[in-house]
Amino acid sequence: MTDQKNMFIAIGLSLAILIGWQYFYGIPMAEKQRQAAEQQRIIQQAEQAQQQAPAQPQPGDAAGAAIPGTPAGATAAGRAMTREAALAATPRIAIDTPRLKGSIALKGGRVDDLSLLDYHETVDPQSPHIVLLAPAGSPHPFYAEFGWTTAPGATMKVPGPDTVWTASTGALTPKAPLVLTYDNGEGLLFKRTYTVDENYMFAVKDEVENKGSAPVTLYPYALVTRQGLPKTEGFYILHEGMIGVLGDSGLQETTYSKLEDGQPHLFKATGGWLGITDKYWAATVIPDQKSQVDARFSSTTTNNVRSFQADYLGSGKTVAPGGTAASDSQLFAGAKVVAVVDGYQKQYGIDRFDLLIDWGWFYFITKPLFIVIDWIYHLVGNFGVAILIVTVLLKLVFFPLANKSYASMAKMKALQPEMMAIRERFKDDRTKQQQATMELYKKEKVNPVAGCLPILVQIPVFFALYKVLFVTIEMRHAPFFGWIHDLSAPDPTTIFNLFGLIPWNPGSVPVIGAYLMLGAWPIIMGFTMWVQMKLNPTPPDPTQQMIFNWMPIIFTFMLAHFAA
């Protein structure tokens, strides 16, 4: 009777885990996908053309100066264009580097067209390249803008989003900078110089020459704007949205859902950086690391389209007649490759720029783990093999702790007959039963929780290992062997259609579809977990035995749709 009771308890716990997982993970994921689809439908039906809105004031030392670029949410009704039509609507200068292809709009001087040549949408090398930045008026605008602004009430004319610049060259390449010039006709000559390296860093130098008879005060600014809610992964261990390191405020991560319209997040900093990040890509603006700036994350909604902006405003620069002023900044727009991001931090002294990659709370474990995996990968040439080697190494490192756990469980197993006798002797008095049990533990010098503590110590390390595999772009589209062509994606096969022999997709089944994608690798994982459980000493408590027996099955289904 007791065994049956324990079995029902174990089954109940198993069902609770599955239902809880579905409630806290499956349903929220489905809701995020529904919201993304609804957002896309609204965008398409509304046919929004991304236009400019009136400037919004910035707080802080800039004396109320305003950023004239699109503050988050600036849209106006109009007729939407395809990406190609939006690009063709304005004159452009090409960007041509080994890793980037795109253009800079002469109207507004924006960096608003970038594709990543090293990355494709799918594992098929013939699939389209990843598009990172897109111009206003296209279906998914995402762009960076730089310039000067004035204090409220000033009447001087500065370049804006409708300003058409004059270009010096036909293309921006790592060997050929691009110089844009604009004369406002009122005594101010503006010059902007773009340079780009072999990877993903743009340097932007804005200069102004005062040919007039009176001094002028201008404020440098930079921004990254994204219009429309992008599709996100929806995993709690991954940050997507606004990000930056801003002086004493440190690392700031704000998700799209936490930004409320009209309530910007404001920061003061010296140097630092800020922008918008996806899982694998990001666009960030970086001021001079010695300059004081007022930074902001903001969001607005116009015509049912939400928009998001990260921007900063620098201190005012007064330009005397016949004098000049300059402002230096940078734009990172590309893939979050660990070596590249770390290299920029070291090369330019950018404050904690490596945190652009979401290493998480266990940074001190996660990043060293990646370094080890990457080093082994360069030895063996396969990330899957490197991951297996690191897992074995971790098991060896933790073997002494695991051995203590096994020894503790063995002692508990040896005491099982006496514990059963205590239960029988005091079956009607649980207080005396517990007292006698504790006396037995004390007499035999056994700690009932000693077997759990070594396991708890290992949890952060193996969580950090999973974090590495999940967030680093180096794993994206990395093949293993056989049918696994992408280690960052789930096993594409499933036993429920006989591994592809039956033309049916079990993943399309509502609610439980994700659990039916039970491929060969999850089954192998479940089997090895079951073998490992059998090699361990049997827990003395029948309920624990039942839970341990069910755990391989539960985790096989639960983890089946995780990355291979």
C-alpha cells in the first residue's frame, strides 16, 4: 500500500513538473510568438512609413538641448515600402568590407543598411544573409544616427534627417573613409567622416567650422532606433532589448516589455556605451570614453507601432567665429563574436564592452568555460566534440565531490533496515520516529543532506556551461555529425514520425507539440541518464526511488526541444 502511495506521489510530482514547465515556459513562449505575429500583422495592415517626429528634450547638462533624430516611436501614416524601395528612395554611398555589405543614406547621413556577410538566415549557405540595419520606410526600420543639436530657442540651422549631404567618395571601405559635407548657408560648415574596420566597428568624427561673426553652441548626439517590436527568443536566461554600460550605473539591461511609453530610463555617465541587442547581433553607439554624456532608453507608440531608442547627448561645444569643434564617437553594428568584442574593449578602452555578450550572473564561470571550449575547438575542429570533452573534464574535476555524494548515499542505504525498523516501531508517533532517526544519524555519523551539497555546488557550473552553448554566436550553425547540422537548434528528428519516415510534423500539435519533437539525441541523453541513475546507490526512501526512476523520462521530454 505504501509503495502504491509513493508511486502516485511520484507520478503527481512528475505531472506537476510537466504542467509547471508548460505553464511557465510553453504558454509564455506561445504568447510571445502570437504577439509578434500580431505586431507584424498590425504593421502590414497599417502600412506605416517611418517618418520623423518633433524633437524631444534630453535631460541633464545639455541645458535642454534636443536630439533631432527619431525619438522612439516617431512614425506617421503613409504607404509602406519594401526594403528595396526604401533603399532606392534616397541617394546612397555603398559600404563594402569583408564582413559587411550595405550603404549610408546621404539624406540624413544615417547608417541604415547593413547585411552580415558571414551569417545566413539558415544553415543553407545559399539562404539570404542576415540583415541587421534597415532604413526608415522599410518593414523593420533599425538604424544609427549621429549629429549636432542646439539648445531650445536657438535659430541656427543644423543638419537633420532631411538634410542631403555631399559625399567625397563612391564607397566606404576599410581603406577608404567617407567624408560628408553640408553648408547650412548661414556661416556653419559641417563635416562628417566615417571610417570602418575589417569587422564591425565604425568611427564617426563630426566637425563644424564657424565662418560667421558670432559664436555658436552645439551639442553632439548619437542614437540607435528600432521601430516595431522584433521577434525575441523569449528565454529568461537571455537578454534582448536595450543594453549599455553607463558609468556608476554599471550594466543596464532593459527588455522591450519593461520600457513604458513616455517614461524614459535616464543615466549620466562618463564614456560607456549603449544600444539595442538581439541574441547574436547588436548595434551600439559609443561616445568618447572621457566625455560626459546624458544617456537614455525610451519607447513610444504611434499608430499601434512601438518603437525603441537608445541615445546619448554630449556636453555643449562653443565654436567661436573662425573656429572649429569636433566630436568623436563609434558605432558597433554586427555579430557578437567573443574575440571581436573583447578585442574592441582592449583596443579602444571601451568600458566593459565584453558585457555586450550576455554572460549572465555567473560571468566568472561562463566566460572562462567558453574560452576553454573555444580553445579545444581550435584543436579538434568540431564544437560538438569540444563540448563533450569539456563535459568530461568537468565530470573529472567534480569527481571528488560526486564521490562524497555517492559515499553518503551508500551510508544511507546501509542504514535503511534500521530506519525501516524505526518506522515500524513508531509508526503511530511521527515525532518519536523523527527523534529516533536523528539519533541513528548521530550515532552512525551520517549527514542526510551530505549527498545533496556536492550536487548543489555543481549546479552553477553546469548552468554556466548551458549558458555558454545558448548565447555564443560561435555555436550558431556549427555542425556536429550525421543529421545535426546546427548545434544551436534542437534535434530536427522525432521518434513520433519514425525519424521522418512518416510525413507528419508532431511539433504542430497544440500545447504538447514541443514535447513530441523527441529526436535521437534526446533519447540517447535520456538513456544515458537512466544508466547513470542505475549506477548510483539506490536512495533509501521509496518516494525518492520513484522520483529518480521517473526523472530520466521527464527530462527526456522536457529537454527535447533544447539546442542539440
